[in-house]
Amino acid sequence: MIPDQNARDQISVTIWRAVEAIVPQLEAAVRGAASLDALETAVGAVVQTLGQEVVTVGAQRMATGPARAIPGCATCGQPLRRVGVRPRTVLGIFGAYALTRPYWVCPHGHGGVAPADAVWGLGAGTLAPRLVAVLSRLAVDLPFDAVSAVVAETLGVAVDGETVRRTVEAVGQAVEAAEHAAAAAPRSPGGPTAPEGVILLTDGGMIHTDRAWHEAKVGVCQPLVRTGPTTFTPQGPADYCVGLESRAAFWPRFYAHAVQAGIQDPRCPLIVLLGDGAHWIWDDGAAYFGEAGRELVEILDFYHAAEHLAAVAHAVWGEGTPAAQAWWTQQRAALLHEGPAPLFTALAALVPPHDAAQAVVTRETAYFRYHETRLHYPTYRARGLPIGSGQVESACKVVLKHRLAQAGMRWRQAGAQAVATLRARHRSGQWDPLWATGTPGAAA
């Protein structure tokens, strides 16, 4: 029964009428359903209709609620003039909401504004914030057309793949802008908690953009916990970042994430930088992370070092030969358990059989000399530090390629960066905070 209108305001009466109208439909669904699937489908359709009506009523009330201060024109500063109401259809998780809201214009022709749009949390598009959040969450894992299909099947809401793409990329670009702002912001060391150390790993993965194949750089930050006076172990959630920019632009991004992980806190005495042999990592890494007052340990991924040992063995003795395998096994074990000194002795003792083999030995000796200070694996292992970069290599696949390097995918660089940033935030366990104050990038 609809309550007495004297006891309820008009909004309550409207809602009660909507509820009363669907009761017969719910009864028919319960009586007519021959299976649980049929029952859920029928009830879901009725509930969606109710949700659409109630949300429309509630949103309309927001638009016509208590008078709010209307700002002056953003261009000339003159007071705006109200010109009545204008319609706006908004698509949400219950379907389309046909709304109207007051509209104000600049008397000097500089455009108009509908304050209710900001109250509703809308940007320039026509999608309600909750639907934007749903689309964004799905697009972290699925291609845009697949997101469209899932939303149609589960919510009964039709959003085409192109709208999904534009919407999600706009959200990702807003998050990306915030990430750039964080990279440029002054740092304030210290905080309520601090890690006892931080391990930083970085690597790159290729995706296809409108500029052909393009390397995206991936960074991983993870806290280290002290297990003894000089020993540590990784513990806690990893934080990921992805950048399609140049290495000069990537380092500030990675550094900002490392700061969030605690590297600037005076109570964080140890920074470990681990990666493969790419020069871009080591040429710039110390400049960013070699902070005064704390220890920086650089570690070359042991498995990459072992691959370079194999290149020497194959050049001198032939690939797949017992002699090559024996030399590689011996030198790999010596490097792991004794460090770089025995390796350089073994390299100097080699007698390559021809010029091509000599060229490989010369090249690989230079490689190991360049990384000599990063080859002290017995020390790293004794301190409980990782010697393999498998975590960041996995991140290149899981965070980057599984979403952005699927068969046939071609990206605009800005779109790829937007989705990669969203996916990195999700995989870092930072999804909910993105939406705590509304849709990223929407009008406040």
C-alpha cells in the first residue's frame, strides 16, 4: 500500500508507487518460472526496471534540490543567466535515465553550464559514474568489444565497444595525468611506517602501436623485511608501473613509485636495483636511486649472466657439444658460489679456435666487465636478496602483454598508456582508491 502522502514526501510516494507497480510482475515471475535460471532472469528484468525508475527520481531530485551558488563565466567572469531546463539522457547500470536539469549561459556568448552534471558526477560523456567504473574494471582484463558483450549479457545495458574504448581511455588518461603530477611533485620523506628496504626491478616488453613495435618499460617496487642484522627478504604487495615513454621520461615515473614504496624515508637503509643487462637500466639507475645515507645494491639477473656464459661456450666449443656444456656448468656454478673473480680467470685462459669465436669472447668479456660490480651472487644470497628478475619478467607478461599484446591488437600510444596505467594500478591492489572520490577525471 502507498503510504499516506501527508506522512511521506513526494519522493517516497513516487518510489512506493514504482514498487507497488512491479509486485504483480514479481508474483508472475515466481509463479511462471520453470527453472532457477528462468526465475533469476525474470526477477532481474523487473528489478532493473525498478532501479531505472528509482534512480531517475533520485537523480532528478539532485538536479532540482536546494539552490546552489552558480559560478560566474569561466571566460569573462560575468554572472550567468538561467535559461530554463535542458534534457540529458544518462546511461547507467539500470539502463537509460531521462533527466532534465537547470541550464545557465553567459550573456556574452561564452557558453553555458548545467551545475547538476557536476552534482551527478558526470564528465563530458553520457555514462553514469557506476557504469564507467564497471566498464573500466572489465577493460583492465578484456578487449573493449568483449566488455560491451559482457555488460549487455549481465546488466542488459547496451554500450558499444567504441564507447567503451573512449570512456576507459579517458579514465586512464586522467589517472596517467595524476601519475605524472606525482612524478613532478616535491618529495616529503618520512611517514607513519617505513620499509626496512625496497627492491626495485625493471624490464621492457614490446607492444604494437601506431608507430609499429614499441617498447613499454615496466617497473616493480616491493618492500624488504629485515631477517637479521644484514639479511633481508621481499615481503608485502608489489607496486607496478608501466611507461611507453622514453627512458628519460620513465625514470621519474619509476622513481615516484619508489618514493611511495618508501625509499626516501630515513628509516629505509637499503635499496636493491635488479635487472637484466640492458644499459638503460644501469646507466641511469644509480643516479636516481643512489641516495646519500643509504646503501644501493645493484644486481644483474643471474639467469641473463648464465645465458652470456652459454654464448661463450657455444662460440669456443660448438653449440650442444659436451665440452661446451661442461665449461658452462663449471663457470655457472663458480659464478653462483664464488662471484666474478674465477670467471675472469676462466675467460682470460680461453683459446678461441677462430676469429668469430674470438669476437664473441671479447664481446662477452666486455659485458661481464661492465657488470662486474653486479655479479657478487654469494654475497647477495647470503643476505637473502633475490638474484633473478623473474618477478618483473612476469609483470611484463601479466601486467602488460596479456592485455595489450593479444593477437591482432594495434594501439594508439596514448590509449595503450591509459589502459596500461589502469591495469598496473589494479594489479598493484590500488583499484578502489582510484574511485574513492568519484570517477577519475570527471567534473567535481
